[in-house]
Amino acid sequence: MDILNQLKNMKEVFWINPNYKSFHEVVETLPVKLEDVIDAKERLERFAPFIEKAFPEVRGGIIESPISSIPRLKTWMEEEMEMRIPGSFLLKRDDLLSIAGSIKARGGIYEVLKHAEKLAMDNGILSMEDDYSILCEDRFKEFFKDYTIQVGSTGNLGLSIGTISAKIGFKVIVHMSSDAKEWKKDLLRSKGVEVIEYPDDYSKAVEEGRKNSDMDPNSHFVDDENSKDLFLGYAVGGLRLKDQLDHMGIVIDEKHPLVVYLPCGVGGGPGGVAFGLKLTYGDNVHCYFAEPTHSPCMMLGMVTGKHEEISVEDIGLDNKTEADGLAVGRPSGFVGRLMDSLLSGAFTIEDSKLYYYLKGLYNEEGIFIEPSSLAGFNGPIFTNILYKDKHPYQMMWATGGSLVPKGEREKFLTR
Ligand SMILES: *Cc1c(COP(=O)(O)O)cnc(C)c1O
């Protein structure tokens, strides 16, 4: 219970998951299978001709992000912390993902495309053998405009769902929480998306969005807390990582484990990616979730075993953080249970540290990412002794940033 007290007092904590098990012991018992992720990957490949036509900046129509090596950041961190950190530092650049500029381009876009495919197929206007670029034709826009997509969001999921839905031709309503940034709402409205704002937090926006959607039989609600499709879209990213590392000549094995630090909000993004990584690398990948000290919902749910039945407000926290993508008070129970024996551990980070690393990364490597994206950077310090006799590839998963307007960037960099 010591961990609980530390969470209550908003101390930075590192939690090693006592339920962690070897992957082959649990893989058969999980509610999501490798086949499901492969199915999602293939669906995204079917949609590639559409994506390429609708968003010419996405070459080949596959939305994927590069990996940057960040050795100068490692040296800087070792000097700052006065400690040796084993292995090499890598940055996964989901901040650069096309269309949404965040990790939400994975799950959000996948779920909307899957829904569109099903509607079109059920109505006999699309078949699997078609070249999906026909979806850009007016007759499809005419068809999709009778259907609505709705979602509750702290910002980035709304950006992703709103942009892709509007492009397909759906009517789309994004229910935004009070922490959502103004520029995100403005950007969405400029694309013809209806944005409804709520004075409360994200859970309220989700609840209202769900209610609103349930009243309309032609409306689909993207359920960030429970959606298996969102999860599968994220998981594809984990599957694809191996090809990328292979191309870089990086071989992952027991002596060279992949250690991944994933910023976590409700859990779908980091959970999906972690699941895809476990399917790929099994026991040679170690996944850690990172959360703000003001909103450690996933760690709280997993430590207590109460998952979605407990919120950070229940232990007296305010759920107010500069990491707007992570400002979630109640975790996904679906993800928490699924990760129960797959997650190596989790840790928290103070808001001031997000800015400290934001500037460090910018000064050392010339890379700007948004505050939420820096949550994982405490990871190598916490796990330092665990991997000291190996050569770990320490991968910080940057989850967003490329769409942040210039004025906002300057504000972040001068804090
Ligand atoms: C949404 C988000 C996350 C976390 O994803 P969840 O599915 O909410 O856990 C991390 N970083 C950024 C920038 C995000 O927008």
C-alpha cells in the first residue's frame, strides 16, 4: 500500500508489476489474438490507395512513423543525473504521424475506416477486391453523409477521428473536455467538424458523447474506454516495428532487450502498441507505462486491481496536468486487465519534468514534441539497475507534437 500513499502525495513513483508473466504462459488466455492484429494490418493495406489519394502527403498510403536515434540526449541525461545509463536511446516518432500528428492516427483512423468499410460493404457498394481509392468519389460522400461519427476526447483523438471522418464524408461530432487546447478545437471546426465543449473533464465528455450517439441509430460512437478496434489499430504499430528495427540493423534478443516507455492516458494507445510489441518480441520486450503525477489512472487501476472502478479523484488527486493527452482520471478496464500480466511496470512524472525534458530534447537533438510525449523520459532512470548488465535499446515513444502551432511551441520552450 506504500505505492498508494506515494500516488496520493503526488510523488514520482516506479512500480514493478508483480503479476508479470512470461508471454507464452498468457498469450492463449488473452481476449485479443495475433490474427486480429494481422486482420487490422491487412485492412489498413486495403485502404492504402484511398489514404494516398485523399492525403497525398502519405506516400504509399501507409501511415507510419520513423525511429530517431538520440545519443546526445542520453549523454545529457547521464551528465544531468550523474549516473550511467545502459544501452542506446531511440525515439519513436509518432509525433510525426500524418493526418493527426499523434499516436491517435493509429487507432482513431483505423476504427473509422473499418466502420466505413462495413457500412459500404453491407450496402453492396464496396467489395474487398475493389481499389479503395474509389472511396474518394462523390457517390461515396453522398452515401456516408447520412451517418454520424461521435467521440469524446481531450484533444488528439478528436483531431484524428474528426479529420478522417470529415474526409470520408461522415457527419462528425467531437465532444471535448475542458483541458482540450483551443487550437485543436479551431482546427477541427475549420474542417467542418462539430465541436461540443464541456466544462468538466474527459470522462464527462465521453459520457455525453456516448449518450448523444446512442439516441441515433445511424451514429457510431468511438469508445476510447472500451473499443477493441481502436486497440487493434494501435497494435499494428507494434507489429510493424520489427521491420523498422531490422532495417536499422538492430537485433532484439535476451542480451539486447527492447525497453519501451509509453505515455499513458486511458490506456488504449500504449496498451495496443505494447500488445503488438509483445506479439512480436515476446519476453525480449519490456513495456512501461508513463503517467503524470496528477493523473496516474492506469497505475492506480492496476495496483489496486480495481481498474475502471477507481478514479484518481477517489484518492484525492485533481487530474489537472499540462500533459493534456494524459489528463484522464479513470483508466480503460479492458486495457488494464489485458495488460495485467504483460506490462513490466509503470511510473509517474511531475509536470515540471515534462518541460525539463522538452527543453533537453530540443536543445540536444533539435526535436520538439508536445508535453504529454515526454512522460516516458523518466523511464531509463527508474529502470537503470534492471538492465545494467545488458545492452538495452531504450525506446521513448513520442506520442504527439507535429501539429502544435509555432506560438504554442515557443510558449512551451520558454517555460
Ligand atoms: C492519447 C495520447 C496518449 C495516450 O493514449 P491513451 O490511449 O489515452 O492512453 C499519449 N500521448 C498523447 C500525445 C496522446 O494524445
